Amino acid sequence: MNNQSSKPNDTNLTFYSNEILLGQEKYTAIIDGSGVLHDPNGIDRNELLRLAKQRSMINNFDISKLSKDGYRVLVDDMDIKLPTGEVIHNGTQFRNTFHLRPGAYDVFVPCGGRPESVDLSTVGRLIEDTKSTIPYFVEGANLVNIFRCFLKNTKNTLFQSERI
């Protein structure tokens, strides 16, 4: 088993666990060291609360709680067919680039433990015609200075996590 999927990053788990425990938002995707959990109809709140209380990663999510449109792709998975028919050949690559896919989400909260999620090689894919592809960002451990500069010149909102 991949070290990253078997050994959680405590900072990352604490941050997203606390967000889940304290918030009332509808989550449609969570990405952590173990993979990607996505349900366009909303991820089951009770199952998320169970994971948050245990500080568990999404590899422990009970997939029977997903809608027919939902899926979980773990980093060790290969050639997984999504409900849309798309085949994911490499779970690690899918996890590392999921946030760059066009999607129906409007808030991005990059937590600790995923430093390559926003960097100089990906920032260009998050900006289109001086507008960010995701309307709202909560500044986490992964927003590099160059991306902060890009966001300041767009019509998007950057929330600093210590001010929330």
C-alpha cells in the first residue's frame, strides 16, 4: 500500500475534520492523501461526521452511502470506471489533478498535506481570461504567493482561513 494512503497527515485530517464538524455545508468532493470522494448530489453528512470524529481518511468512507452518481477513487486504484463511463487509469494522478477538472463546485479549501495542489505548474489551469475557474478560495497551507497575486487581479474572493 502506498505510504501516503496508509499514513494520514494529521494537519490535513484535523483541518478538514474540524471544518466538517463545525460547518453545515453540502460537500460534493473531498480529496485527501488516500484519494478522491465525489458525489454531485452531496456526500452523506452522517458518514462524513463519522469519519471526522474518527479523524479518518476517505478510504474508510462507506461507499454504500454514495448516490448512483457518486464515487471514490483511491490512490492505489487503477482502471476504475466512474458512473459517467469515464475510466480512471491511475488513482494517484486522478487525486493530484481532481481540483483542476471543470466541476460543479464553487469553494476550494486546500488544506495542509497537498502542497502540489496549487503551484506554479497548476496555477495557469485555475485562471481563465483573468477569472478563476473556482469562484471562492479559502486560503490554506497550499496557496502559493504567485496564486495569491493572480487572485488579487481577478473577480474572485480569497478568504484567509485565520479570519473565518
